[in-house]
Amino acid sequence: MDIAFNSYRHVNIEYTNAEIRAILKFSFVKGKSAREALREINGVLGDGTLSLRTAEEWFRRFRAGENNTMDKPAGGRPVTTNTDQIMEYIE
């Protein structure tokens, strides 16, 4: 049985990237193509919510065995400045 997502279209909820990826993963497990998942997600959440390139990339990752849909920790140098102190100097 397919869920009729169109019936939820009136709900105005914001979704995180990880939540969109979880929806993609669900579609992948159901045997849908990346393009089908894209149409369904954009049809419900609005055009531009997801790009075909992103959908295809995540389907490739799922096929390769990646299961985690959460954002990875940001890389790079950690913030070491004290913004409050800088604001005091400016004022």
C-alpha cells in the first residue's frame, strides 16, 4: 500500500537535511529510483526541496552500504574567538 503524501500538502513543516535523507532512504528501501523519490518529495514539500543530483548521490551511498543519514560533524578549525569580547571592543 502506497501512502498518499499529497494529502499532507497543506502542512507547513520545515525538514532538516537529515530528515530529507531519511525519506530518501525509505524510498530506496522501497525500491524506488532516485528520480521517483525526487518527484515524490518535491511534490509534497515543494519544488526545489531536493535536487536530482543530491537524490542520486544519496542513492549511490545507500547502494554502497552507507546507512547514516545524519550530518557529519563540521571539519576545520574550531572557533576560538570570543564574539562578546569583540563586540565590547567595537562599542
